Amino acid sequence: MIFSLQSFYVAASVAALIQWLRLRDGRLLALLLLFLSLAVAHHQQDWYAARPYHFAAGLAGLVLLVMLGRPSR
């Protein structure tokens, strides 16, 4: 069963993928990874099973933060 928070992350992932296909900006891949990781994490029944996905989402957020700090080419 998909809950509303999972649906939000899946929809945000689809929007980020469409934007990446349109613009080919690498920063959107980090955003896509963040949203996909959160969608998978919120799909897990057990919090301990979701920990690696939350960790991956946090890491993708940090990568996105570094990528936003430098100018795009």
C-alpha cells in the first residue's frame, strides 16, 4: 500500500527525472537520488530496515549541497 508521503516522494522523483531529461543538469541526479531514497525508506515496514535508505538520502542531500555551491557549466 502506498501512503501519501511515499506518493509525494515518488511524484517528486518523477518530476526530477523529467527535469533531468529536459535539462541534463547533474545536480538534478542528486535530487533524484534523494527523493528515491526517501521513497524507498518510507516504504519499509521496519525503521531499522529503512536506515540505509535514510543514510543514502542524507548523503545525497550533502552531495547536492556541495554541487549547488559551485557554478554550473
